[in-house]
Amino acid sequence: MRLPYADYHRLDLPRPERLHTGLDGFIHALGGRLQRGRRRAAPLAARAARIDALVEACAALSEAELSARLADHAATSRRRPDAEVTDAAWALVVEAARRSQGLRAYVEQIMGALGSAEGLVIEMETGSGKSLTAALAAVPLAWSGRPTHLLTVNDYLAERDAARFRPFFARCGLSVGVVTAEQEESVRRDNHHQDITYTTAKELLADFLRDRLLAGLVQSGARRQVRRTLGTLREGREAVLRGIDQVIIDEADSILIDEAVSPLQIQAERASELLGEVVPQATRLCDALSEGRDYTADARLRRITFTSAGRQRVAALTDTLPPFWQAPARREELLRQALSARAFFRRDEHYVIHEEKVVIVDESTGRMMPGRSWSHGMHQAVEAKEGVPLSPAREVRARLSYQRFFRLFRHVGGMTGTAREAAAELWRVYRLAVVPIPSHWPSRREVWPVRACADAESKWAAIEAEVLQLHAAGRPVLVGTRSVADSERLFARLQGRGLQVALLNARHHREEAAIIADAGETGRITIATNMAGRGTDIRLGPGVAQRGGLHVIMSEPYEAGRIDRQLIGRCARQGDPGSFRCFLAADDLLIRRYLPGFAGTLLAGRQALAARLAQRRAEAAAAKARVQVLAHDLKQDDALLFASRRGEV
């Protein structure tokens, strides 16, 4: 039995709670601090201990008795979907996981499941078994009959976890589906209509926006239910989603924070006969413009500003453009895009060329994002710079940020290994409290002193030397790089030394899980861009623990300290030994972008301090950008969500 459709199909998009700013924002954040932290962990720990004790009694139940009791609790939850699930029911769920998966949940995993089911973001150490924790949390939620989505960071993990836990969910009386990018609409609909659906944030939000476009005049979930009952919805226009109501987010910081600044858009091709002509022409005209004389480039804000002389020169250069582009605003925007493509968008860092197409690379994960494109002609400007065929002009038909989207859910819970840095923002934006869960194993991670180098060349030489030394001792090494170009540069250096190296970047993403899973073998050298391989466990090979475990090298700090910790967390997992070292250079991108000019000169020779200061500035800039995106969404709800009273889409 499921709840009435209109109760949880939120195509009507209620306006979420306003965003607190100024003094209200400070007071709101202070209230959030009282809600999160270790004081919230104590009640979870006490209840998890009681449940853990009950699990021992469940072990004596026969298969038939276990199934019958699970079915009874499921039926009770459907009759009273808002009632708290009892400790006895949780114990049965844990026992079902043990019998179907061979995995006996630790007390800490039970704490994580309880917290996620209560609507908290749980911070668990990397390697603590978050996949099992998420699966445990999903069962009591799905028993209510409401749509329950479990989000992972990529299609591979969604498919892996759905297949892995299908026997467990079946034992609990629940069906499971998985939605990935390659599926047809009918397959997506079938999988969304299961009790629990594994997918990614991108696919869930895209299906939501497509459903809104299909809804047309019918903006109300109740009205849609009436028309479905009467059979008046046109064939082929059925919604894909069963609804949005409950969601559990694995790697919550990646989805709720890192992805939040880039709204997802549904685009359609738009006829533009002039685009293929003027964009390449603008790219060629950029050769006649000089930085400093004609324009200035702000790398941190990715902004091109023309000088007075530059505007005059642009007017003279563009007199051969079609009449539509002769207006000052249009011609300057055209040249500004072409200059931005040259100055701010770097091949093998922000994008790669794949099958003669410009494919965007996620700067946080190092993964390719096929199907995504920069807006306002920027994608075509980058294509013209690279000399690949221009993609058609596209117009935005629907647009929504992750921040706005996840504020629509009745229930949001999640888990990650790195949430404490984002705790204030998670509370302010989503009303999600962050609760740390103690590690099941004592940490055996060694943090080696930072190595500061004068420039990039000396830094790569030092990294090469450390890799060689550890490889000779039989220890596996994982090197995290900022870009595809950096990963391939180090790969070539080490290959030149006669070493066998596994390379994982946006060009080799299909082998991601296998490469990362083998990174702990004796003497293995792995190079990965950013956090490629996140979510895949690294097990140490025979004898590696006695040699000190996996050693992780960070070739350059990232814009967010959380991403640094994600990379650090690849070593010393589940009580294994391991070590980590960060390398710095005075000309690292982070320092050049966020400490230009005087500040960088002042801190010369003190790279570690400079990196920390630059990282703080980067984090503040990113947080400000996310607030601006959300504020824009709240001010422009009608325009962005296409929910006008006329029903125009």
C-alpha cells in the first residue's frame, strides 16, 4: 500500500523557507551549532547500543520467523508512516543484512543509519562502510510507502550498490531500482517506481525537470492524480518519477556543497545560422587584442573587462561581422567569450577533447561530464578555440539548482567522510545538522611534514624521488593531481624511469573502480586526478601493512579543505596503517589564483602559510557564489521554475 500520489509528488514546487542573511543569518547559524555536534551523537550511540544488543536475540530466529516479523513491521509502517520505527524493527533489519549480505553492522554503522533516517548528515571515517549504512537507513523510510531515493556520486556506484543490496532489500519486502544516464524513458520510469531507487543527483533532478516540462498546464500533483484516474493524460506524457519525498545522499558534501553552485539545465537545440560563422571569427579576432592594453583578465572571478582603448579596437575589428553583432553590447560579449575561453578554460583541466567533442571535466572529482555544456555561447567559444566542430546553439527550457531542489524534499539525510568544514552551510541552507560518528577502528595514519618547493619543476622532481623511494621499499603509492595534464606529466616521468604506473583521469574513467581497488597492492603506483575512485574501497595486498600501508601524495592542495581530506582518507582505512604527504610550490594554481600580486610576494618562502590563506579565500569565494545562486533562485522562482499561473513552460 502506498500513500496517495498527490501527497508526495511535488511538481507544484512550494516555496522553501527563506534564506537568512545578516544578523538573522548569524543567529540562525548559532542555533544550528546548538543542534549539531557531539551532543547529538550521544543519543544515537545509546540507541544504537540497545539495537545492537537486540540483534543478538534475532540471530536465533528461523528464516520464516525473521521474514514474518519484518513483514509485520513493514505493514505497521505503511499504516502509520510518520510513527517512529522501533528498536526491535531496526534489529531485525540489521539481522536481515547479516544473513543476506554476510555483513554484521557495527554499532557505529547503526548510529549512522539511525542518524540518516532521522534527517541528519552523518560524518563517518572513510572506509567505515557507508554503503551498508545507507542501505540500512533506506529500509525503514521505504517501508512507509513514500518514494525513497538513494543518491551516489556516479552511475557505477549506483549500479554496484543496487545489485549488491538487492537480496537484502528483498528480504525486507522491498523492491529496488537503479536509474543511470544511458537508460530509456520507460526503463527510468519503471526503476523510479520501485520502493527504493539508486541514482545520482544529476539524473534525479533532470527527471524532475523533464516531468515539469511534460506537466504543462497541470502544475498540481492533486490535479494530475485526478486526470490519471480519469484517463485524460495523453499517452506518452506520463511522469517518470513516482514523486520526490525522501532522499539519502551518500557523499553528501559532494552533492549538496560542491555541486550546488552549478544549476542543472534542460536545454533544447535552437536554430542559429550565424553561430557557426561568428564564433570562429571572434576567436581569430582575439589575436589582435592584448591583455593590459585592450582588456584585463581576473582569473579568480573569470572575468574579462575591456579598457576604453579596447572597446574602440573591438569596434574597429568587428566591422565585418553580420549586422546582428554590430551592436556594442553584442560584439563585446562575443569577443569577451572568446577571450574567456582562452584565458580561463584550460584543456585537460577544465575539459578534455573526446571523440572530437569538448567534454567538461568536474573539477572536484576529475570525471568527465558528457552531456553538460557551458551556457551563453561559452561552450561554442571553447570549441572554436580547439578547432573542433561547433555544437548547435541551445536554449534553456528548465533550470534548477541543487540547493533549491533538495530544499523541496520532506526528508533529507546523508553521510560523508568530510562534513565538519561545511556544517554551518549545511544547516543554513538545508537545515541539516552534522553529527560526527566515532571510528570503529583507531586511526593509524601518519601525516608527514609538508614539502615546500620553489617552483613546479622542483616539486615534480621531489614527488618523483619520493615515489621511487617508497616503490623500492615495496609500498604502494597513490598520487592525487589537480588536472589531467599534471597526471600525464607525472606518468611520463615515472614511465621514463622504467616503472609500471596505473593512470586514472578523465581519459581513463571506465577503468576507475578496478584501478583504485588495486591501488593497495605491493609496489603499485597509481596516479589519479582529484578524487577519482571515491566510493571504491582500497584493500592492502599481502605484506603491505607490515611495510607501512598505502602512502598518499597530494601534489597540490585544492580550493576546499574537504577535498584535501577526501584524498587523505584514501589511506589508513579500516584500521590499516598508512601515510600522507602534501607537496607545495610557490607557483601552484591555488596560490596564483587567490594570492596574486602583493600577498603572494609577501608570503614567498612560506608556501604552507600561503596555501592555507589561499584556501580560506577560495572557500569563502565558493560559499559566496553558492549563496548568490540560492538567493537568485528564491527571487526568480516563477521564471526559473516555469510555474507561471498561465501554465507556460
